[in-house]
Amino acid sequence: MDAITVSLLLLLAVVASSAIGRMSPMPLPLPLVQIALGAVIASMLDFRIELNPDIFFLLFLPPLLFLDGWRIPKEGLLRDKGTILALALGLVVFTVLGAGFFIHWIIPAMPLPVAFALAAVLSPTDAVGVSAIAARAPIRNRLMHILEGESLLNDASGLVCMRFAVVAALTGTFSIVEASGTFLWLAVGGIAIGVGVTLLTTTLKDWISRRFGEETGSQILISLLIPFGAYILAEQAQASGILAAVAAGILMSYEEQSGRALAVTRVRRAVFWDTIQFAGNGVIFVLLGEQLPGIISGAAQVVREAGRREEFWLFVYVVAIAFALATLRFLWVWASLGLILFRAARRRQKVQSPGWRLIAAMSLAGVRGAITLAGVLTLPLTLQDGSAFPARDLAIFLAAGVIVVSLAAANVGLPYLMKGVKLPPEPSSQRQEDQARVAAAEAAMRAVDRSLHDMKPGRDDADVYMDAGARIMTLYRQRIEARSKTGEDADLARKSDDIERSLRLVALGAERSEVYRIARSGSLTDDLVRKLVREIDLLESRFSTS
């Protein structure tokens, strides 16, 4: 089966997984559905995809990490930076050491460097998996921001630790002094290259757009090339391509806030990247399912060589490792929160003591996902002498098994734990939203007023121009008045907004249906239909998300 057919089949499986997940009578995490579909494909079709680790890493990780950095809430990162760094850096090292020794202890056939590599690749968590489960167990925004921030940063730290472990497995040596210097260059060099590539690219892009106009398709393509460019340049410089992609994504979010891109570019670019994220994550999990039969066979061989004849030991190992990871995470979260309470007590600050449910929920929410799978599939195929990389299939199987177990455990356990969990109260953003909308409306009124004053005298359509301006000004005055109210008046104004929004959606739906009816009669060209429907869709999108 050729590569194009295989690629189309994988994408079709991703689409089918979404439909199956929505049709399921009980909510299922999408990754589990995709893994199952991959296994079905492997059993029905007699083929197995040969994955080149370097190509696999390059294809999937840069865009996914770039998008994580681009869309992570920056205010959450800054507000809870201490907690996030403790989880993303401290917990990763704690997990690599603790889980690495534990894996080597229960599976002596797996060399210690390989066990550390497996522990390192299991240390990153996956906020996408938690988000899929959050539909059943609504997670407070602050907790989700912490989990997302942790996921963003521990992707980099975990995969960098895996890199050191793989080098140790390949060379048989490890120097803490050399590793520290290398880590410093990996971090500093990777971040610098990611920032540099993004700055240079966006500056050149903006200069060309100002002088010669902006073409939406090229803007979208540039945003896709940035993570790959940053990753490849960093890897060529022996720095961390992972950190380069993350840094490029974070800087891209600030570039987007400059507002220099056209509105249509931002709309289409957002849709494009939503598709990339959905397809990229989905294909990774479908590939996992497709690879499972071969992975299980190779892992069983390693287990037999270790003196275990029963293959059920594979599943015992998976459960044991998943439990060890959850225990390590529980201990770290408990100790970190205890330290925070101790420091607050010394400063005589009042801090709400977290209950055991919060600690347990934080531990269970550390599910593994696409980054873990992408990382473990990049383990080398051979050592430097040409022999097979030890226990590679077993490591991949264990990582895949832990992903499935962690997703299933969170799917079952989080709804129960989140029922009674108590978090510090989150500041309401309603007043900030109202102030921003009022300020934006006032700015719009000033702009319209200036435009009316700058109108050339003696125009034949001056009355029409003034009438149109008055209607727009009235609209903005109503918006300012509604957003400036307080108390019951504010609640009534917001209720009025909600009613108006629902009626606008009804009206827009009727508009679109009528356009399609006229189009079916042959009275409109296809281009005109697309134009009218796109205008309606953009308005509907605005009122649906406001």
C-alpha cells in the first residue's frame, strides 16, 4: 500500500473516530476511540507502517508544540508560574529518577538508561486528553490553566531528559557535568533560535504586507513553516528543537496581538490550525493502534527473554508503571502544596488548605497522550554498533499501555473527584470584559466621528453618509449604556443581550437558508453564494462565541 493511500486512510480513521465518539451513548475520550480504530485497521488490512523515528518526530512535534505555545493562556502561566514550574520541571526530574529505577527494578531485562528514557517520555502530561474528559467532569478554569501550562513546559523538559537517556544508552556513558552544560545550551540555544526565527519571519512578513498587500493563503503557510524552521535550525545547532518550537509559539501569540494581520487571515488561520491540531493528534493515536499488534509481539519476546512465559505480565507491568507514576505525582503535589502552605503561614497569609480530593484530582489529571507517544516512537532502531536498540518494542508497548490506562482512569475517576473539590475563588472577568467592550465602543465612535468630520464638503451623498454614521453611533451608544450598568440593571442588560443574540442567530440562519434556496433555483452564481454565505457565517460565528 503506497504512502498516499496510507495517509488518506489514517485521516479517514481520524474523521470516523470523531463520529463514533459523538454517537457513543457514554462519553469516551477521543484518543481511546482512535487507538481502537487503529487496531481494527491493523487487524483487517495486512500491512504495517514502518515509522522512521526522525521523520515522525519532525512531522508531528513542531506544529503541535508550536500551537500549544501559541494558544496557552499567558495570564494563567504568569499567575500560577510557581506551581506550573514545580510540576513542569521538578516533577519531571522526580518522575524520571523514581519511575526509571522502578521500571528497571520490575523489568531487569530493560537496561537502566532505556528505563530512564521510558520514564522521561512518560513524564509529559497531555492537556488535550484532560480536555476530552472535562466534558464529563467540568474542571475549573484555574486548574485547567495549571494543567495546560504544565503540559506545555513538561513536554520540553521531559523530551530533553529522554534525549540524555538515549545518548547514555547509545554510548554507555553519562557525565553530570557534561549533561549540565549540554542542558544549558539546549535550553538557551533552543529558546533563542525559536524567538529569533519568529521575530525575523514576522518582521519580514509584516514589511511585505505593508508595502505590497497581504495574501491570506501565504500568511497561513508562513505560520505553518515557522515551527518547522525553528525546530530544524535548532537541531542543526545542537540545541533543543522542542524548546525552539514552544518559544516560537509563545512569541507568535504576542505577534498576533499586534493586530497587523487582516481579519479574514486570522479567521482562516484559526480554522487551519484547529484542523492541524485535530488531524495531528488523531493520526498519532491511530498510528499507535495500528502499531499495537507488532509492538505487543516484540514486547512479549522481551518478556520471554526475561524469564516470564506468560504474556499477561505485559499488562501487569503497564498497570504497575501507571500506578507508580500516579503515586509519584501524588507525593509531589502533596509536598508542593504543603510547602506553599508553610510559606504562607510564615508570612501570616490566609490560604485555603486543599483537600485530599484536589490532590487526588491533580494526580489523576496527569494523563499521558500524543507527546508521550510521539517521543517513544522516536527511540533509535539500532545502537552505534548496528545491533538492535534494547527493549525498544517493550518500551513502546509500555508507553502505549500507560497512555490507555491513564486516560481510562481519569475518565472514570475525575468525575467522582471533581464533585467535592474546592479551589480558591477565581476573580470574575465580567467587569474586565465590560470595560474592554466599553473602551472598544468609545474608540469606534471616535473613529466614526473623525471620519464624518473629515468628509469632503459639498458631497452629493453627504446626507446619506451622516445618516449611516448616526445609525452606527446609536448602536455603539446602546452597547456602552448596557455595559456600564451595575447590579440588577446589569443582569437585565446582559439578559437582553442574550435574547438579542439568540434572535440574531435565528435571523442569520433564515438568511442563509434563503440564500441557498435562491441558489438552488439558479438565480445566483456560485461565487456570489459563497460570498454571501461567508458573510453570514462570520456574523454567526461572532454571535455564537460572544
